[in-house]
Amino acid sequence: MGLTCKRAFRVIYWLGSPTWLTDHCLYALRRLEVKGRSQAHKAWTREQWLHLWSDCRRGNRAKQCEGLRDLLSRPWFRRVWIVQEVAHSRVAVVCCGKAFVSARIFGIGPYLLLGRTIPLARHCQAMLDMMPGPFR
């Protein structure tokens, strides 16, 4: 599996069926991704991403946070074999239903939506830290 992910052009992290809240969250992160393509740089800090997020964020933040919590509580984050897929993937997309966002943006989602004050479960944080992205 590790070799397959290393050679893959893109790996898809499928989180399962969507809800209205998960769609709300992923669409918000997708807006950030689109805006970031023209402005962001690979060496950006978390604070620079937060500033860009504040410029393009719209919608109900509480619902976006709820959607993110739903996504992070999915069984995908607890599957042992997924660790190898995440660790070896160079480019990845997080999908839930029809909504999707790059793993590099999804990985900073908790920081942008939940801030520093709400710690994540260790297994979730470990997966996010391994995802391809600006802070890997």
C-alpha cells in the first residue's frame, strides 16, 4: 500500500457520506483554497493563512466548526492502515460526498476554524500532521 501511495499522482481520502454540516465546512475550506492559489506561498505561516481565511470566510462559523468536528470524528481517522496511506501520499484530496478540498488546506482547517484553544484528539492531530501540506 505504501508503494502505491508513493507512486500515485493523487490520493483520495474518502471520509464517507456527507451531511449538510460537512458540506458547509468543506465548501468554506474550498473557497480558501481557491483564493489561496493566487496569493498563498509554500512558506506561509499559520498566521498568514489565518489572515487569508478572515478575508474569504463567510457563512456560519459555528456550523462550519460543527461540520469539521463531524469529519474529524469519522472512523477513517481511527483506521490503522490509513496511517500508511497518509504518510506516503505526496498530493491528496479529502472527499466527503461531492465536496472536496486538498489535504493541504484540510490539514490547517482545525487551526483556522477551531483556533489554538481547542485541542484535537491525538489520533486526529497525528493524521493532520502527516497530511501533505504546508506544515508537513
